Amino acid sequence: MSNRGSLITNLLTLLALLATLCVGGVVVSLLANPYLPINVFPPAALPPLAVIASPTATSTTSLFPTLPAAWTATFTPGAANTNTPAPTFTPLTTTSTGEPSPTRQTDSTPTGSETPSAQITDTDVPAGPTVTPSKTLTPFRFILQVGSPLPTQNFANDQGCNWMGIAGQAFDLNGNPIIGDLVRVEGNNKTLDSFTGGKPALGPGGYEITLDSKPVLTQGIYTVQLFDDNGVPLSDVIPFNTFADCGKNLILINFAQNH
């Protein structure tokens, strides 16, 4: 009788162990994947992932017009006209008393007996050499671009008429914008610096320098100069004026490489 009771106890223990293992397996499976069909209380479905648009490249289009570098034409005077008659002078004659005698002035209208002088036409004048414009080299590698300085209405920022300053770009020999050169403004007890490329909204090589919080008329007070990243001057010291006019509170100054 005791053997039979021990057998029943062993069977119940084995069944309890198997049930524990089954429950543990179900729990582990649900932890690994709570969306199994055996889960009577599955969690809510996750929302789909949001698709974020990839960033677009910054536009390299400049707001400033790209102008050619300044050049000065060299002129060679043409040959002198050898057919132009030289003026003649008639000396005064004197009388026996030593006083000059009056000379008779003839009418400029030719008479029938006079032979009219030959008239010089355009074909008689020899043509001079053809003028060939050439770039004038300066001691500095950069000069003002043609059209600079150009006073205009502020479009460099959203300050409108509550701002006055300069802005622009610097271009190499091929017309490409240059990044990293120093633009320095001095005057009115100020020294203000900005780097080309620091204001990309104005173009790849754009820069901006604030001079005042309102348009002010100045003449010969401010100067601007371009330097490389080592502080070596690339342009001459260039004076510019400002205006007490909301339509001219931005002075557009572009630099162009000359050689």
C-alpha cells in the first residue's frame, strides 16, 4: 500500500513539473513575440515609422549679379592729318613814317577769277590704329567689381530700414565665389570684420557687415579692404559713402580678382 502511494506522489510531482515547464515556455514565447495567436490579450499595434525627407543641398545660386572684372582701354593716338593746311600770317608793312599801313581784307567768298582750293574729304584723312582694350593690372590681386559700390535697398536680412551696412561676395579669375577671405571695414571709431562665405543666403561667398541700426549719411568716413586668411591685403583700401535713405541702406560691394 505504501508503494502505491509513493507511485501516485511521483506521478503528481512529474505532472506538476511538466505543467511548470509548459507555462514557462509559453511565457518566454510571449515575451519574445507578444503577437502570437496564443496570447489572448495582445498589445496594441505600433504606429508606422515616419519617413523623413532627406535634406537638400544648399543652393549655390548667388543673389548678386556676376559682373566682369574692371578693365581700362588703352588708346593710341592716330597719325596727324598731313593734308590740313598750316595757318599763314601776313606781316604788317610800314610806311615811310614808321607806322603800319592798313592791309586790305579780302572777301572770303571766292570770285570767278579765283581758283577754289581743294576740299579735304574723309577719305583723305589716314585712319589710326585699331584700339584694343586691355586689362590694367594693379599692385593688388583684387579690385572692385564693375558697378561696386552700389547703394540699394536692404535685401540681406529682415531688418528692413532698421539697418545699414554692406554686403557682397568675392570672385576669382574664373568668376567662382571665394570662401574664407576677410572683409574689414574701418571708420567712425570702428573695426568690423566678416568672412566671405559667412552669409551663404546671399550666395556661396556672401558676407555681411552691420554699420548702424538706421540709414545715416556719411562721406569718406568708412573704408573697406579684402585680406587673405593670413592677414595679407588682397585689395587696396577703398572708401565708400552711406546714405540716409531706406532705399540705399545696403551698400553692395563685390571684389573681383584682377590677376
